[in-house]
Amino acid sequence: HAHGLSINLLVKGSKKWLFLNEEQNSLLYNTYETINQSKINYIDWYNKYIKSDINSKYIEFIQNSRDIVIVPYDITHSVLNIEDSIGMVLDL
């Protein structure tokens, strides 16, 4: 999904973030129904539609406890909780 500028503070746990470029926005939205209808989980979706595309250009990283992630305005992104997490988000 995409939204306005946000600041994400992770108090506890870890999260895997994926930022897609503008050309990949349609990929996320076009596969969204596939995810819901087939009940495909995030890991399988990620491996099938993102990792398998050698032409994909994306940013992928792990957010750990006490890390802050700034999500720019209108950047399509996805987040997976790697472990139980507690965080705070400030939408600007």
C-alpha cells in the first residue's frame, strides 16, 4: 500500500520492509486479489512476484528494535513482522 509521509519507530521486535519503485506499484495492486483469493501468504507472494523477477528494482531491509523508518509520501511498500513487534507510527 501507499500513503502520506510516515515515521515508524519500532520499540520491540523486527520487521522486513519492501519498498517498490513506481513501475512496480501495479504489480502490488494487480496481485493483491490473487493473494486474497488464493490465500497465498506473504512469503510465497514475495518469492513468486518480487524475488523471482530478476528485473525488479526494490529496496529491502530489516528494521530492528529502536530503529526508525521514514516512509516517503506515496511510496508503495509492504511490511512483514519477523517476530512479535511493538511500534509507533506518526502519519504526517
